[in-house]
Amino acid sequence: MSETATGENILPFYIVCDESGSMEGIGGIDAINSGLPELHSTIASDPLVSDKCRIGLISFSDIAEELLPLSRATDIPAMPGVQAKGVTNYGEAFTLLRYVIDRDIDALKSQGYQVFRPAVFFITDGEPTDDQSWEPTYRSLIDKSSNRRAPNVIAFGVNGANATTIGKIGTVGAFIASNGINPGNALKEILRSLTNSIVSSSSSSTPQLVVPAAPDGCTAVPLQTV
Amino acid sequence: MEEESRPDDSARSVTPLRIGGASSFGDNQWWSNRNWHQLVADGFGADVACDAGTVGELAISAVSIRGHKHRVDGLPNEDSFAIRTVKSKADEEFAILVLCDGLSSAKYSAYAARRTSSLVADMVRRVVSDDTFMWETLSSGLSQCLREFVAPELSSWPKPTTALDLPAYGAPPIESLSVQVSDLLVTLTIAIVPTSNGEKGASDVLLGTIGDSPAYVLLKSGEWLKPTYGEQDDGVLTTATAAFPKTTDIAITQIILYEGDCLCLMSDGVGNFIQNKSVPLRLGQHLAEVWKTPRDIPTLVRDVSFDLRSADDDRTVILCWTDREPIDAEITDEIEVP
């Protein structure tokens, strides 16, 4: 009996967050580190959401790190924080993301869960420092014909992020902070918007990704083909 | 003392059956100050609704439980069921089982489920008791009856005449003309079951559906059998995404129930956890074992109150056992020995 699947539904969410050195000066690190505990608290206190969604946190700069393995919100004692360092290497983030998604879905399925397509919230404050080399890695991550577990990606850009690049990364939604908006405040709004998206997506009896509206101070940008 | 004399006291526990890890609701009493189990402001919450009884050789019971999703928000159960019995002029007796699951996107789906299940059960009852009734033509006439009688009746209700006069079935206190069809969408499952098994211990059952609420036959052997309807496309029911009254075309199939089988109509709050691609899930395995024979009502409520993470939709089952009192070996001996 213990080997049999339960049919429990899981909607995995990954927050992929830029922690390059430039995030420090714009107040981005503080905004993220104060927003993540709020996100956690909101999700953990909602029984419908916390039972259905799992959250993982990946940071990237020179390298990418898995700061929080995919977890149920109520099992997370405290959200880890990000720390400013290095440059903005997108390729490292996408390589790690592909590995982590495969590993997590294998583990969840072996435990008998019915896993919905993962959703990724990608947050950055600048252009990639690995030039165009991130694009093939990204393409293999999101190509549903070669990667059955390709995630839906919602991209957010602030400060020095380029709208065209953000439009390439988002597969179902892409948003960029408007000129003149304080990047730290924009990031706070982005985290609120991201939290609302997780709550709305998980609240339905049949989970489905609800793409958020443009956060305050941000505008939607057209999605681009990579 | 009487309690202690019960043969299987553990089966009467009020602790919900736990499937997998405990859900957030699992360790939480409904009256706790977390407020995860709220009353419905204007009534008709249908938090737990039951019916049960016997007719002919059948034992029938139904349970509907408001899902966590609606309990948290203080909203009503959007599932509903109706059970009737009827005799034709030819003295054939039938049980009529109807289950509706309101679409969450429909504004008045809780009312629509209550009203539709009742209207459909009454309509079938009238058709079967009519002088001209013929079993052979019943299936072809159902869609027409749904279209000509049930759908118009659902979409209109009398305007309240006084401040305290509420329309029947908790209809929204508004002009019916302002209600759209999309406000009233429900799935619909109908079963018409002869109350006596045929000469060979088998009976023809008419099963009809609009939408994706699952129906199963739990075979005497303990296996789940999912009937198929009409035209199939790669095993997918073509009306799976349909809803009444937007469509009145009901997919019909006739199945044979053998003595010892149990017909199970379900809303997807339960049906989604019975099997996945024909492989039984953990809840399905458990229920296949315990629903082989009729269950007492408190135990059946416990069965449907299972604790499973992410199973937060309304849950409704109608179970129809064809052999309510199986003759065991000992009784057979008594009959055979002069």
C-alpha cells in the first residue's frame, strides 16, 4: 500500500534571483531579503496553497546556487537570503535550473505525486555578462519538444535589465520596471505580484499557473522568440 | 456496553482516513480559531448531506461533503445529488440516481447543482411512470427532455413576492432574466437502475453523462471498471468538457451490473483519487476493499472525509449495491438442510 501513488497534486514554483554585485547598490538585496519572508508567511498560512505548491529558491551571480530545495512552505523554518557578489551569469542559472527541475520531478513522481508543469519566476537587474552563450542553454530548458518538463517562465527586470532580453526569457509573461521607478520598490512589488500568482495558481482545485498582471511600477513587455 | 458489542469498532472511528502525509487541515479541528471551516452566510452550505435506503434488491447511499476550498471561504458545496424510485406501468421498478457538480467558474453553480439534480430526477421519474414508457427508447429521449423541460425550468424561477419569500432551492434572489447560462453550469450524471437483478443475476443499467464527473463499477472482484460512453476519441469522452445547460446532449451507455457489483457515481473531488490511467491510487485501493458491501452511514461519511493533501474540492458519491445481503455459506446450509 505504501508503494501506491496517492494522486496528490503538486505545483512546483522556482524563484530564480539575481544576486550580482549591482543588486546591492540599488537596494535590490534588501528588497528581496525582506520580501521572501513575507512570501513564505503568506503561503504557509494558506492551507489550500501550502498543501499544493512547493517553493524552491535559486540565486545566481558568477555561479548559481540552490539556496532552498523545493519544499512545502510549512516545512521551511525560515527563508534563506541572497547576498550580493560577482557578475550576472544567466547560463549558470539555467543550467542549474534544468538539473534541479529534473531531479525534483523524478523525486516527486517516485513518491506518487501528480506533478504539474513547473513555474519559474526569474528576477534580474541587468544584462547577462555571459553574452549570448546563455541562449542555447536556455533554449534547451524551455523547448517542450526536447524537454517534456520545460517550465513556464515569468521574467521580471529592473534597473539595467533590457526589455528585449526579459521578453526572450519569459515564456508566459515578462515585465520590466518603468524608468524612474526606484528598483528596490519595484522589486518589492514584484515579490508581492509573484506571491499573488502562487496563491491564485494553487487555490484552484485543479492547479494552473495564473500569470500575474504587471506589478505596480512595471510594464508588460512582448514575449520574444529565443 | 452496546458500543463494545459492535463487531468492528475500529471501523466506526471518527478519525478521517489519512492518505499520504497529513494535510494542513488534517490536524485541525473544524471549530479551531484558524477559521478554516466557515458557515455559509445565506444557508444552503450542504456541509455534510446524506441519504440512504433500500429498494428492491438494492442498497443505495449517498454522501456529499463540502470541500476545504469552500469551507475556508464560507462558500456552499457546489455538488448535489438526488435519488428517486419509480415503478413503470408494467410494474418494473427503478432507482434513479443523479449527481451534479457545479463548475467553479459559474456564479450560481451551487444552486444550479441542487436544482438540476432534483429536476432531472423528477423528470426521469415522470417519464418512467408514463403510460407510453419503453426502456428501449428512454436513452434517445433524455436529451430532448433535458433540452425542452429541464434547461428552461432551471433558467427561470418565480420572483419573490415578499421580503421574506425566498425562491425554492435557494435560488439567487434576483430576476431570473439577468442570469446567464454560464452562471449555472454543472456536470450531470444519471443512472437508472432496475431494482431487481435479472434471472441470471444481471441487470441492464442506463448511464448518462454531461461533463467529466466519473462513474465506476466496483466489481465484486474488487476492481474498478470505468464505463465508456458513445463515441470515443482515443479513449477520451467527447463530452468531457461539456456542461449542462450549455449542452443538453447527454452521452449515454448501457452497462450490465452483476450481482455483487456496486455502481459508484462520483464528483471529481473523490473520483480524481480513485485511479490514474487505469492504475488504482491509494484511496481507490482502500475504497475498493471497503465498498464491496454496503457501509453503515457514519462509516461512509468517514470514508468520504479522507484526509489527502490537495484534495480540497467538494466530494460526492452515490453508491448502489446490487446485492445488499449476500447469502453466506452458513445461511445456504440452513436453507439446503431439510
